[in-house]
Amino acid sequence: MSAAHSPQTPADDRLIVAMDVPNAIAGLKLAESLGDAVSFYKIGLGMLTGGGLALANELKQEQGKRIFLDMKLFDISATVEAAVRGLAQFDLDFLTVHGDPHVVRAAKEGAAGTNLKILGVTILTSLDRTDLDEALIKSGDIPDLVQERAGLALSAGADGVIASPQEAALIRALPEATGKLIVTPGVRPAGAALGDQKRVATPASALDAGADHIVVGRPIWAADTPRRAAEDILASLPR
């Protein structure tokens, strides 16, 4: 492990790089290739059994990075509260839970006394109306449902929400969103393949719409030169 340090010139933390790689070893290799160009990483469920929490601790404690733990927790209140309390001890930055009010309230209880920010998931950016129909989600246009779910999550105490960049402006317009975070996955640089995302936008347009942070994965980690891909995205962001 390297000695703990803080970069002299912190990278622009509006860019969060999704570590959608198989295990912690691959994650450390990616972080090494990105170096000081990136200061914020997302570690999700796919990495959990591959050493995801160990990687989160290494990047946070030893390399001074910010960490977004994307677990999308959903369970009864007591279980969510206990899970969040356990995760909060790792001094991470963001944690996702489903935006249902009872889940958000329980997560905030679990995070009490720490700096961990609880972000509510509205509707996953990989889903469209057909998917929602199959899941028996009530009728309505996705942007309207996202805005409604975001308002409920924020009213329940969420520090912010996860939403498609296409709905960021709607959420930012909510009174409940004042002073809250909007984090947008489904971000693709102009010309990039959509992959498994269905509701996407470019990095600059997501920030212009009201997002505080953008999450980019495949266009960076699958690039021939990940650092250059990250730097190109950073260069495209509004100042």
C-alpha cells in the first residue's frame, strides 16, 4: 500500500469514474492508470464479491480518493439501518439506497453522526416504460415518475438523488432539491456507444441540466488510454 496523501491539485470531482471491472486488482490497476486525473470513484454491487470494500478503503485511506458506494439498498427499515451503520464506519462519501421514503429514513438513521451522504435511486437509467410495466410500476411518463420519486426521497431526508441526466432539470426545479445533490449515471461522451443505458446525455449537458456529479464507466475503463479518455471528458465540462 502507498502512503496516505492528498493531491496538491485535486482533480475535478464532478467526474465520478465507475469501476465496473471484475475485482479489486483490476480496480487498483485502473486507478493507477488514471492517476491524479481522477479523484472520485464509484464501486458497485458487481465488485462486492471481488474485494469492493477493500478497494474502497485502499482508494480512500491510502490514496485520498472520494468513494461512492453504489449498493442500491432496499429492505425493511431495521435491516437498511443496520447495513448503513456498518458501511458508514468506512468513512466513505456517497451511498445509494432505493428512494422509497421508508428506506431513505432508515438509511439516514444508520448514517447519523457521519459524513456519509445518502442518495436515493429514482428509476434506474437502464429502464424504459416497458420495463416499468413488467414490474407493475404505476402508469405515467418516466420523467414525471422520476420527479415524483425524487421529491419523496428528498422530503424523507435524502442528501441527494440518482437520476438520468434527462430528468436532472426537472429534479433541480423541485423546492425539495434546494441544496441537495443530483448525481447522474447514463452519461456518455458525444459519439460513444450507449451500452446498457437507455436514457443518456453528454457530460456537459448533464451538468448544464443541474447535475452536481456525472458517473462515467465504460467510455473510460474500456478506452485504449483511460487517462486520456477521462481528461477529454473533464476538458468538455462547463467551467
